[in-house]
Amino acid sequence: MPATEHSSTSPSRDAAVEFVKAHRAGFWRRIGAIVYDILVVTAVIMLASGLALGFVGLLTLSGLVTLSEGQDHASLLQGNWFYTFYLIAVVIWFYTGFWVRGGQTLGMRTWRMRVQNEDGSRISKKQALIRVFTACLGLGNVAVLFGQQKLALQDRLAKCEVIVLSKEANQFKNWK
């Protein structure tokens, strides 16, 4: 058989889209990805917190902020609404960034899932933000158990779907 432009290690985009049209992700696969992503998000929050502590350290070194007796840098961040907002923004940035650019967080990639529009295209920033704010910390996925369409609350409201990819489609890098 002659070699073709698309071998089994490099599937065409059309073949990947055809495979995934009828294969929406189920509840347990979604939960697996969420558990994996919680570990990644924890690391991202730790990095963001370290950066915030470093910033507070610079502020104290420059004399713009002073610490009272027995106070440490972390105590300046505790209960600070700006710091809380910053951490929430970092988490939102994490999810929306991954969903808009490649349709997959690291957990979704591991579990071979992708969020996309029904035509196979990438979701918009607006759709990603709708997903973040309506996922209800993952509880929106419970709707998958009760519907035949396997759509979570956030999928319905953002007008998108989470699909299961074949191993080959999960490796495909040139997704539009």
C-alpha cells in the first residue's frame, strides 16, 4: 500500500472530528479530569501565592509597607480581598486559557477529552467564561447523569460540548 499524506500516526482533522461527534464525555471521565486538574490548579495557586509573597516582601523592603511586631508577610495577605480576587483570577485564567487555546486542560488531555463547539471549532473567550462561572465548582457535571445528550450545565449554557478523543486525535496538534 503506498504511503499517503496522512498516516496512522498523523490523522487528518476531518477524521478526528468525525470520530468525536457522537462520543461526548461521561460523568466519571469528567470527574477524573477534575481530580487531575485540582492537583495542577493547586500548584498554580501555590506559585501565584509565592509571587504575591515576593511582591509583599519587595514592598516591605522598599518601605512602602511596614510590618508590626510579630507580623509576617503572609499575615498581610490573609483576609485581603485583593489577594483573594487575584487568586480567583488566576484560576479563571488557567481554565479559560486552556479551553480557548487548545480545548483541553492538562486533566482533560490526560483523560482524552476536549471542549469544543458542536461543529468541532474552538470555543470563544465568552463561552469559556460562561463555563467557568456556571460549572458550580464541578457540580454542573451532575447534569450529565440525567440527560441522554451527556451535556453538563456549563455545556448547555455555553453552547458547547465535551467530547472523548481517540488516542490519535488526542495527539493531533493543528486543531482549528
